[in-house]
Amino acid sequence: MESLLHDWTESHGAKFEKEIVTFKHGLNETGLFTDEALIDLLEKHPSELLDVCTMGDPDHPVYPNRFRTGDFRGVSGEVLVQAAKAGKVWINIRKGMNIHPEYKAVLDRMYGDLGEALSQKPYNAHGGILISSPIAQVPYHFDKTHIILWHVRGKKRIYIYPETEEFIPDRAYEAKMLRYLDDDLPYTPEFDQHAQVFDLENGQAVTWPLNSPHRVDNREFCVSVTTEYSTKESKIKNANMVANATMRHKFGIKSSYRESSQTHRQLKSLLGYGVKKAGLVPNDKVLDMVTFKIDPAASNFIADTEPFERNF
């Protein structure tokens, strides 16, 4: 069977996880990402693993420039795809590549081919499927695991920024680990002067070093697969951030991950694992509030509702 990595070379392997890497893939040849296939998938996917969101209008009186959670109950898969094509809607089919056999088979091929290309065992990856409107935007944020974005349909522009204290402060990373905020980071337009910008089209993929901040602007209706996996590096770093955040929050002790030695990071990770296992990590959970519903009769398919905590 032909590899799903179409133009992978030794140079890609040498840069993988160290630098930004782009390559071509064959997901759009599987037949699993057509409108018809996506409608079928939306109809059978568990509602608790489906996110239907919109991006807050800058001029909205209540929700300016915020990702908002929507109520899609009772809405068909066909209408959801129509909403994504015509409106300002971003859909995340979480774990869609893992829990449905036909998609899991493709995910196994993706990471089997990657493992073979890297001469190592395949990563244990999770994969979601993103369906998003032509004007959809994903705010400036970072991920605590390694990410590969496999773009399948449409055109989108991704901005990737340096993984430095200026662009992703330790304090913001710690807050992510404690869930004080969502994935979003403080952002100013001046950051764009330092970004590497990639225009992705059908069948292109991009990956970047761990935790690199990024944001996305669609140019057309888009379908993508985003996969994530953990490594020893990401686990140690996340445990360090848990330890640092706990010491800062409980005792006022400031500690920098970037300035720590490798030995110190190893020891600090044991502390992070310990405080998390003992339930000592301060946790300020942000409630997931539903503020609109998908309505075919509404402008952009979006109708504001009275906010309520998500329960579906």
C-alpha cells in the first residue's frame, strides 16, 4: 500500500520536532473527507465529543473576539456542513480519527508510515477532524503536546511564532496546565513580524516544535485533520510546569523552566507528577458556557441564546 507521506525525505526526518516541517499527504484520496462522508460521520459521532463553535465578532456587545460554544442538538449533519460552508462556524470532531474503525485504520496508516520514515515505533496519536467556515479564525494559542496539521480541503493560512518567553511566557504555560485560561495566549499584531507564514492547500501538512504558538485564518471552506501525541520531552515539560505553577500559586516561589538544567527538570518533573497524583494542583476550571445555537433560519446559522453550562 502506498505511503500516505507523499514527498517525505531524509531532510524531513532530520528536522522533525526540531523545526517547522511541511510535507504532502494522501488523506484526500481516502474518500473519508467528502461532504457525504463528513455528514455521515457527524450523524453518528457522540455529541459529548463534538464541538460546534463560532468566533466572536469584534463588535459583538457581549462576546467580542471570543470563541463561543454552540448548541447543535437536533441539527442534522447536513445542516452542520451547510453552516460551516455558509456561516462563521468551526466544528471539531474530537477523536474522530480514533473511535470510528474506518478513520482509525487511516490514522494507523498515517502514523505507521511516519514511524517507518523516522525508523521508530509509531506514536500513540489522537486525531480530530476540523470542519470550518471560509472566514473562520483560530486565535493565537499553543498546544501542550506535539501537533501535526494534515490539511485536506480548502485554503488556510497558518502563522507560527517562536517558542520563546516573549511569545509564550512560562506564566501563561503554567496557567494552561492549571486551566486558569483556555489555549489562548496574550497577542498583539506586532507579533506577526516574527511569524513564519504558510498557505496550506489540499493535501499539505505542517508540524512545528513543541509548544510553538500559532494562529490560523481560513481562506475557503476547510477540512483538516489535527493529530497530537506525547513524548518524554512533552511529559517532562508539562510536569515541570505543574510543579512551578503549584509553587507559585501556593508559596509564591517563582521558577523558570527555560533557565533550569536538564537534571533540575528531571527532578522537578517528579515533583509535578507527585503533586498532581496527590490532588494538590490548584484548579480553577473554566465553565464551558453555551451562548448560541445552530439555526438554519438565522444569519450565518447562528442565533444567540441565554447562556447555560454545556450539558450535552
